[in-house]
Amino acid sequence: MKNCSRAAIALFCLLLSCPVFAQNKYPQNYFRHPLNIPMELVANFGELRSNHWHMGLDIRTQQRENLQVFASAEGYVAKIKIEPGGFGRALYINHPNGLTTLYAHLNDFAPAIEQWVKAEQYKRQSWAVELQVPPQLFPVTKGQFIAYSGNTGGSQGPHVHFEIRDTRTDKCLNPLLFGFPLPDAVPPTISRLALYDRNRSVYHQTPQALSLKKTGAFFSLATGGVLRSASNRISFALTAIDRFTGYTNPNGVYCGRIWMDDVLQSEFVLDSIDYNETRYMNAHTDYRYKAVGGPWLQHLSRMPGDTTNVYHRTPGDGVLYLQDTATHPVRIEVLDAAGNATVVQFSVRYDPLLQKQYGTAPEQLVPGEVNVFERDSFELYTSEFALYDTVNVSFTQSNGGATGGLSPLYTFLSSSIPTHDSVTVRIRVPQQLPAAQLNKLVIKSVAGTRTVVEKPRVLAGWAVAKFRQFGTFQLLADTLPPTLPAPGPGAVVDARKLKRILFTPKDNMDKIASFRAEVNGQWLRFTNDKGRTWIYNFDEKFPAGESTLRVAVTDIAGNETVKEWRILR
């Protein structure tokens, strides 16, 4: 009974530690909800996304656009960013407490801010901008109107993306730790537990699925009894979501821990993440398992190539070392930012009779090292930061791929193997290639549904480019310029009743590098939200009467299309 009481007290203290720490570290109720409607979330901080953690809160706008957005606290507008994807139109406010708030996917800024931004875009002759705003230019008070909500950039529906950052480091902090009015009495749900043999790479095994059942206040293995392990080095991953009181949409969890023999082995805490670290989400999850159609699995142990601070300092790396055949108690805890917890308890025992034998490893790529792969006409190099775990090399070449390819189609590894930073790919250029093709070389890479086209450098007979993915690679010559449809019928386009004019250029490689429009020789601001269509809403910059509109579009290979039209306003 004494041991049980001690364990219960320890568990109680640990379940409180995350939220208590958060309340002490982060100011409560300093920031207000940036909208004047009840605060509802469609996504939280730390939610799992493709190649990144979600770095803020996605706040519902009742499926509407153009709701007024307000400053969450006093400060000044410090930066404005406009881009075709990502945040779309975003505004940053610095606050006197050393924190910065970000508001993204906006439609328009408040009138004075909008006017200043437009002037800066014309000064730079660029719609996409990142503007550092003088501190004295736009001071704001808490609750001051700053923008209208929207659906710009990488947004898939109307909402406001809201972040809180450390101004000095630019690290994103979990906004749920700041006391926003979001009632949450619902503990996380763990739907799946997975076991890994850590004598092998996680990328060269299918984890053993373990079903769970509710046993009193805890979860346990559905099979009951002791889990017999064929490996003396194991780790676990889990599928878990969190929900807020009254809502069914799934959100990410905040904290996960694993204990063995009442000793904390590992924990991850999603309280602060740097954008330079967010791609490490691919190490925090089983990337391969998800890529081949499985659900998200979040590791409770750090991968060998993971250098983030998401996994807090613990005695080990989260791998359970079973150095005997005794039975060892294991406890897994998953928490949300409000402190609600779900606990799994079971026991594990190493059984040498179940141990499997593996053959000799082939050529491998190793995390923490520079890896070099060289063949007669194809080479690939990684940095020491590219890999999260050891990977067995697989390489083939074939005569397939795109029509008119200048090289075989090279397949290096699989799209289900992640790479953290860029890998350098070198493909030998055919000898005596005509200059018209040599100047228009591109390398096309396909990884699953993702296609990337890069213009290489040509060095000593090799085409060299960098990619952030494994998959197929092929050298091509792109000599076809983009196509640009007319903005309207007739020799003179009558735009007197039009509110806007737009262009959707097409390219055989689907990679438009630049778009420039001029009216009577003066640059004209076409917006490019979502990266497909360039739109100009008629304003004072377009003169009345008949004018010449000139548009130049260039693709990544340098092919250019230039057209002119007479426009009547």
C-alpha cells in the first residue's frame, strides 16, 4: 500500500506540473480575443500538419470574411507580410511585455495601414512584400481595429490565424497557456499505441499495433497481462487528439510522457517552437507510416537526428532498454494545455525466445553525418542534418519519366522517407547538347503527390540543384514559354464596366517565376493570392481613356512571354 500511495502522489504532482508551470511563466489575461465574437477554434498550437506543427490558433469567423480584427494588447505595428501562400496578408504587433502577436489570412488592413502598405508596394514595384514598420508609425491600443479577417494565403477557409511570439527570439509560444476564454474539461483521447524495435531504424519496420481498453481511471492493453517484447530496445508512439468542451473537431495534444520502473524516460511538451524547428515534426511523428496511408503516430522518444527542444531533458532518449527478463511497469501520460490527462498503464517483459534475426544491412545513410552517394551519371549528397534515422539505400534508373527527358529517370529512396534540410542532386549533362537546351535545363523531382522543379547550375558537365525530398529526379530541357490568355475580346478590350482584370498564366512545368504588368509604362499592382491568378482591381492608378497594358511572364527556366493589349477605361 505504501508503494501505491507514493506512485499516486507522484502521478498527481506530474499531472499538475505542465499547467502550473504555464500559468507561472506566461501572463494570464494580458491578451484579449482578437475578434468580437465568441472564441472558437478550428485548430490549436502543436496540431500535426504536413511537414510542420501548427504554430498558433486558427480562430473561427463563423464561415464569414471581413470581420473586424482587433489588437490583442497595446503596442505598435512592427511588420507586415504579404505572400501568395503561407500567411497571405499578415500583420505583426510588438507589445511592451516583450511579446509579439501575429494576425494572418487577412483581407485588408485598417485604412491608414492599407494606404501605407500600398504606397510601399508601388515604391518596391512588388505585390509580395515583407515590410518593417517604423515603431512610431502605427501605435495601437488594446482592442483597436487593425484589419479585416479573410481567407488569403494558404488558408482553406475563412478564419484568423493568431500567434504569440517571443519578440527577441521570434519563437512561437502556445497561446492556450495565456488564459484565453476557452473552456476545456475534456481529456485527450488515445486511439492507438504502437511498439517499435529500436535495434532497427523506424523506417524499416511496421510498428506493432497495441489495442487499449479502459480499466477504472486508466487505460491498459486490451489483451491484458504482460506485453512480451522480442527486442531488448523498444519505444512507443501513439495516436492522440484533444477536444474542447462542446466541440467535436480534433486538435493536437500538448504533452506526452513515458515512464518505466517509475523513472521518467522521455517527454515532449509543445509549449514553444521556433519556425526553424517546425519541420522536425517529421521526426516527432512516424513519417513513413503516415506517408503509406496510416494515421499520425507521435513518438514518445527522440529520433537520433532530432535536435529540437520539443523533447525535454530526461535521463535517456525515451528508448526503453530491457536489460533483463524481469517484468517492468510502464506508464504513459498524455495531457492537454488545460491539464486534463489520459493515462495508460501496463507491464513489459523482454523474451529472448521471440528475438528476430536480421540480415546484413546494405549501403546506408546515417543521421548526424554527411552522406555521399555516387554513380556514373547520378550523385546525391546530404548534410549531417538531413536524416532523422538510419536509411537503407535504394536506387534505380529507368527510361521512363517525362517526354523528352535528357537523362534516365532516377529513383533514390522513397517519398515516404523524410529529409530535414536540402539534399544536393547532381545529374550528368549529355555531351554536345545544343545551346538552346543547355540554357533551359531544369531538374524535375516527384515525391508522392508533390512535384518540384528547380533550375540547376551547370558545373563541369553536371547539372546541380537542391531538393528537400527524396523520390524521382530527371534532367529536362524546358524551351516552352508560358501561355497568357487575353483579358477580353477585341483589338481594344472594353473595361469600362469591369471592376477588375485578371490573368491565369499556364506553364508546362507549372512553375511561374515572375509576373510583371505595366500600364503606359508604369508598374501596376496585381495581387497574387494562392499563387495561381494575378488580379488587378481597378483604382486611381489606371488612367481613364485608352491605355496600353503590357504583361511579361517568365517561367523557372527563363522562358518569357510578353504581350500587350489596348484597354479602354
